[in-house]
Amino acid sequence: MLGILSSDEIEDLLRTEFIARLGCHADGRTYVVPITYAYDGESLIGHSADGLKLRMMRRNPFVCVEIDHMDNFANWRSVIAQGRFEDLKGEAAAAALIVLRERFKPAHVSETSQPAQSLHPGESETHAGNGSLHLYRIHLEEKTGRFERR
């Protein structure tokens, strides 16, 4: 049976998953990339090294995200949300870093899934390895969900 997820089911999927696919578009080019995220009830919070994804979102802050959970080909749930990118700085970045670290604490994480360091007062990015990690928020403005169950 195919169906539409309720608002509660959409919120549950956003809260329980760790990976989203982020679609951004700028200068006639579309880019889709997996991201790790934390959901705060209104927005997705993420982090990224300098690169194409951040450059595109800074040029065009309107993005699309897709989050799914698949048990098998006949049992899955999927949410698609339209949102707006916000680059976080200062206290907002520090608060976002805490949310991300708490979200990933119980999970087995890799070098790229969780920022490893904290921000010092006045900083807007954390440094890891050979680059800077920038914190951002995707304000979710429209959410829809679908499912298949057998």
C-alpha cells in the first residue's frame, strides 16, 4: 500500500534519521549530496568544509532535502522538504555545534560525520584536519512525506 505520511510521521522520520540528501542549485547547476544532520524541531543543522555545496547555498539559499528510511523495497518512508539555508556565526554556530555533538554522541561516527572541536568565543567555524568546518541551518518551510507498506 502506498500512502501519505501524517505530520507526526514526518516529524518522527526527521528526528530519527541521521542522513539527508541535500539538493542545491546555483548558476544553472544542480548539486545533490548526502549530509549528516540534527533536527531541532524546525530546522536541520549541519556542518560542512569549504566547497561547492556551501558556495552554491550562499549564492542561492533555497534548497531541497530528502530523508528516507528503507526496511526493504516494499517497506519505506520518505520526506521531502523545501527550505532555506542560513550560514551560522557566533553564538548561533556555537549552539548548533552543541546540538550536533549531542545528536551524534550515541552513534558510531566518522571523521566527516561530526565536528570534532568546539568553537571559541567570536569564532564562526571550527578547524579539523586540513580545513575549516562551517555550521549551517536549513529552515524547513514545506514538508511532505510518502510511504509504502506491505
